[in-house]
Amino acid sequence: MEHLPSLTILLVEDNTETRELYADILKESGHYVTMVTDGKEALVEISKNQYDLVLLDMMMPIVNGIQFLKQLKTINLSKQPKIIILTNISHDHIIDDALENGADGFLMKSDMTPQQFISKIHEVCFPK
């Protein structure tokens, strides 16, 4: 597999086991990961630090994925990160709503191996 540059990634996931699993996979692939548990924390974090990518769970307490995407548009960032939503919900309208609100892609949590997870991230962040 080709070696691609390291990414600075904000991982927004409220489930502890899922968050730690994804963080481990990302770190093993050479990426830098900051973890938060909801969209409100993510908005605070992204206003303070620059990220290449946000991995965004859709179903979270306080501020969910769609609310995060809408509020992100109101923050003046020097560099807009790529956003990949993470979901177990295969309802097209939720995915469509996320894509219409600025997401660059999506991953079905239950349907991927670690290699597919990293491949999708590279596909979105390093388009050919």
C-alpha cells in the first residue's frame, strides 16, 4: 500500500469502545487523533485547532451530527476539514441530509474492516 501523509483527525464518537477502536486503527496508520464525545465538544475543539479530517458520529447526545454540520458553517476556519460521517443508520435521508450539509462521505460502522476504514479515509482526503 502506498504511504500517504499523516492526517490530523478529530474523532467525534460518543461510544467509548468504538471511539477507542477507531483511534487505535488511525494511530497505527500513522495519523494524529484527538477524541471528543459529542458535537458540542467537537465545535469547541475545531474552533481552537486545525484538522484535516473530522470523523463524525451521527447519533450523539447534546449536539448530533447534523447539528454539528450546520453549526460548523458558522465558524470561520482558516482551513475547512474534510468530514466523513460514521453511522449505523442506513436511512438514505439521514446520509443525504449530512452530505447536503457539508459532509464529504460516509462510512457504515458495522460494514467495514480496519483496512476498508483507512481506505475510505484516504479516498476522501487524498482523491486521485
